[in-house]
Amino acid sequence: MKSVIVGGGIGGLVSALLLNKKGYDVSIIEQRDRLGGRLSYVEQDDFKIDEGPTIVLLPHMLTSILDEAGVPAENYELIQIDPLYSIHFKDGSTYQKYHDHEKQLNEVERLYPNEKKGYIKFMQVMDHRFEQGMESFIKRSFSNKRDFWTKKNLKTLVKLKAYRTVYQSLKTYFQEENMRLAYSLQSLYIGGNPYESPALYSLISYSEHKHGIYYLKGGYASLVEVLEKELEKRGIPVHLNSKVTSLTSEGDKATGLYIENEWVSADHIILNGDFPIMSKLLHSTKQSERKFTPSSSCLLLYFGLDKVYENTPVHQFFMSSDFSNHMKEVFENKIVPTDPSFYSFHPSVIDSSLAPEGKGVLYTLVPVPSGTHIDWSQQEDFIEKIIDELEVRGYPNLRNHIVWKKVRNPDIAEKEGLFQGGSFGIAPILFQSGVFRPQAKPSSLQNVYAVGASVHPGGGIPIVMQGAKNMVDVLQNDNEQEAEKWSM
Ligand SMILES: Cc1cc2nc3c(=O)[nH]c(=O)nc-3n(C[C@H](O)[C@H](O)[C@H](O)COP(=O)(O)OP(=O)(O)OC[C@H]3O[C@@H](n4cnc5c(N)ncnc54)[C@H](O)[C@@H]3O)c2cc1C
């Protein structure tokens, strides 16, 4: 059985290794000159820094799927980050997060003594909801819609209070606005508006405390090299610089695909490019007509520095004076934010392999609207304003230490194949979550499958990997059923 994967993002790579383990003859077709998709580096001279993902969440999900895919744990190194990160508020206060429960309680006590009970309750309630949410909604596909609309799932949804938004949910635990924001801003990790995304996503901030956050030695993008080596070792073919332009089908089965003018036959096709774009390959099926809402996008600044800011947290959040207005500008008004909150990543404090000795790298992410209506080449003032803030709030004299600077804006993301330049796949709104998100088997074509951030269960490296595992289960199950049919 010949399985062809369209796209070598993390979803495609992990699918290839899982399918190979199960004995499928699998290959990867990638349009770019390298694998990894959003998992990539920005490099200059002897400096390198992650271009996209930086925070390793759900470490157990990541390691257990790598293990199942046959990637030995000694091939990569995860470093725990604790304290997790600092959140700097405009009122001058800084809230730190910890993996250790007691340390966190002391921190809550220090800044917001009246919120201690609320924090304990949040962690207790989420302990229960996490397991339920994972088993019912993340670790399975809803390719068969009836699997979602069961009595048990509906009960779970009510228990999870899925009808609330993330922010509304956090309001029930915390009185202080800073605490509400500290536990709801994480829906931005997947490009969702905390004032709009379903409460299920408040599990992200819970999971950071409970399961910890990690850093992959060498940067998150070093995972691509690890997977590439494994593909090579097992002789899995990878075709770079090869863009899939169309699929061919007969009845409800795809028969193959075109790479420009060359036709290749396939028994299974797995789409890993961003789904709203990939769906156009599924001509004359319902999915190819569907309208999608993109996630937020990012303006990213990368710096090579002539120093390391020692004793600085790896991850920091710098909140603006009006977070809700920032979200309104990103998700509703879709304008260049007037006073944005932003995130910074300075891995050089724990990893000297990213820059020449004594030098460092820095990454800054500002949530901005998706779409191509803003002329980002005219936003130099906006960029300078962010650098001003970085200097004042986290990195003194930054300008004097910049060796090089690179900028990545939504136009670049859109040109590279992300739907409307949205950084995280389609938005995690209610009607694009769970059963409403494109599924592992996304259309009426019975041997076409999908994996990636815009496909259920959603975005983020470990969750996309879980999506690959779910997809392989569906494909395997289809195959077994087909084999049974023929043996009768
Ligand atoms: C700025 C940023 C920060 C992020 N931070 C984090 C984080 O801290 N932690 C985290 O876990 N996640 C993070 N993410 C999310 C994470 O990067 C994504 O969820 C994940 O990488 C998506 O993987 P994917 O499998 O959907 O593939 P993609 O990365 O989208 O790759 C798809 C591949 O398919 C190829 N392709 C597309 N069309 C075709 C075609 N027609 N023919 C051949 N090939 C094709 C593309 O070239 C690409 O290589 C971040 C993302 C961004 C952008």
C-alpha cells in the first residue's frame, strides 16, 4: 500500500514515521527546499534562533508519540524551564509562574492574597477536566460525526462548561484582572481570542503548571533534524522542491496526485499543508467550498546580540495597559495594534549553542491581525516602538547590542502557504473546534486524510503530533475494514 504525504511539516513527518512503523510504504512530497514547515530556524552568520515554536508544552504527549514513532529519546534533550515565565504588567508588577504548586501559592499570596482560594480551585477543577477533555476530545478523531454527538460527550461538554469563553471561565475563579489575564492569554498560543475561544482552551494555562514547560536543546526546530535522520535511517523517501498541484480521483477514491506535470499513483493521500489551502485540492467536495476563519497572525522580530542578558527569564510576557483593546484590534477591527502586549524569548541564557561565545539571540512576538490588508513594509515606527518597550521593560540598552535584526510579518506567512497569513491554522473558535474542525478524513474521498494545525485536534506541536496519531489510527482502521470486506 503506497501512502503519499503532501507536506513535510511536523504533522507530515510524524505521520510518515508512524505509518512506516506499521509497515506502510510511505513517502513525503514537500514544496520547499527543506522539511519542517513552521518548525524552522532564522539563521545569520553563526547565529540561529527558532523562527516559530519556542515553548514545549505537554511534554509527555510529545515524548510518548516520538517513542511510538520509533524516535529514540537519547536523540533529543528536553530541558525543564522553571520558573515557567514572567508576566510584566503595566502597573509595574511582575507575576511569576512555577511548576511547583507551593512556590506558585507563595507567588499568588505575595501579589494577590485574595486569589489564593481561586487558584487552588482552578487547579483542582482543571485536574479533573484535563483528563476528561483529553480522552473525549483530543485523543480521537471525529471523522465519523456520530462519534462526537454521543450522550457521554454532550454531558462532558456541559461539565467542561464549553459554552463559556476562556475569559468568562477565568472570571469565575479570579477577581483581579491581572490574574484573569495571566490565565487566559494562552489561547493566543494557538491564535485564539481569549474573549471568544471556548473555555476548553483554558486547559493550556493549567497544563503549563501541572505538566511543566520545556525547551528542546538546540531550539524547537532541532526536532526536524532528529526526525529527518530517522526518516533517512529507515529509507523513507523525501522529495523536496516538489509542489503538489492537484489530485486525481475515480468515484469516491483518489487515485494519485500531480507534482507539477508529473503524475504519481497513491493508495492513500495525506494532506499536511494548511488545510484551507489544501482543501482546494479536494475539488467538488463540500470541504473545498467551506469558508474558514484564520487565527491571529504575528509580527516577529529576531535579533542577533553581542551579549547574553544573564539572569533574564527565557520566556517573558509584557502586557499593555489595555489587553482587551489589543484583542479587539487584532480580531475585530483588524488594524495595526496601537498599544500591544507582546512576548519575548531569550534562549541564550540556557543554550550557548545558538550564537558565538558570549553572544546571544532574542525573539519577540507581537499578536497582530491575519490578512493581507495591512502594508507591513510601512510599519517601521511600529517596530521601533516595540524595540523601545523591550529596552525599557526587559533588555536595557538593547539597541546598542543588536548585531542583526530580521522581521517576519503576516505577508511572508501568507506567501509561504499559511491561510491568510494566520500563524496557527484556522482560529480555535467554537465552530472550528472539535467536530466542527476539519477531520482526519476530511471529505467524501475515502482514501484522503489530513493532518496539521488546521485539522482536529488543532495547533501546537504536541497536539499536531496527536492529530497524526489519530489520523494513522483512522487510516489503519479503514484498511482493516477494507481487508475484511475482501476476505468475505
Ligand atoms: C510564530 C509561531 C509561534 C509558535 N509557537 C509555538 C509554540 O511555542 N509551541 C508549539 O507547540 N507550537 C507553536 N506554534 C505552532 C506550530 O508551529 C504549528 O502548530 C505546527 O508547526 C504546524 O505543523 P503542521 O503539521 O500543520 O505543518 P506546517 O508547519 O504548516 O507545514 C506544512 C508543510 O506542507 C508544505 N506544503 C504545503 N502545501 C504543499 C503542496 N501543495 N505540496 C507540497 N508541500 C506543501 C509546506 O511547505 C510546509 O512545509 C507556533 C507557530 C508560529 C507560526
